[in-house]
Amino acid sequence: MRPHIVPPGEGERFGNVEFLARTKNTPRFNVGWIDIAAGRELEQHVHADEDDAFLITEGELTFTFGDETYVAGPGTFVLIPPGLPHGFANCGDVPVRMLNIHAPGGFDNRVEAS
């Protein structure tokens, strides 16, 4: 066994996601940086069997959970349990950067295939 070490900026990138830990590294979770451009929106969707967690590090992201919204700024942690519809939008004029964790792994394979 060996540690998996990723220096800054050297993760595997697919679009706006830079994966730091993929399913091939551990089946337990995926970790990645996600950059959301100003004005970008991701419609509500559901992960039936995955926890989806976000830590906002830069900018401000508006999450939607059904009819509910929450504005998350730097330092905010959001954990979305399996089965909960969710989406988000960058309504600001600066990019958002967030650390994203999906558990168990598998999210990375879907992103790579798209």
C-alpha cells in the first residue's frame, strides 16, 4: 500500500472538476475541486445512493432543495443525503470554488464518461 498524494493543481481534470481522489484510488469516496463560473446553474438532480458534500472556499453559491434555497458563502459546509433533490447556481459575478465529496465512489466515472 502507498499513500495517494496530489500536489496543488495536479488532480485529474474533467471539465470544471479536478479530482483529487477517484474510485480507482478508493471505492469509499471521491474528492474534487469544482469551479462554477459566474452565472452558471446546475438544475436539481438526485443521487439515489450517494452522500454529496460541499465546502465553499471562494465566492457564493445558491443551493436549491425542492422549493427551499440557501446561500452559501466561504466556509459553509453543505451535506446532501441520498435521495434529496438538489441543485445550485452562481448568481454572483465572481467564480465559485468548492471542495466536493461524493460517498461512496463512482461519481468520477460518470463525470469522465460525459
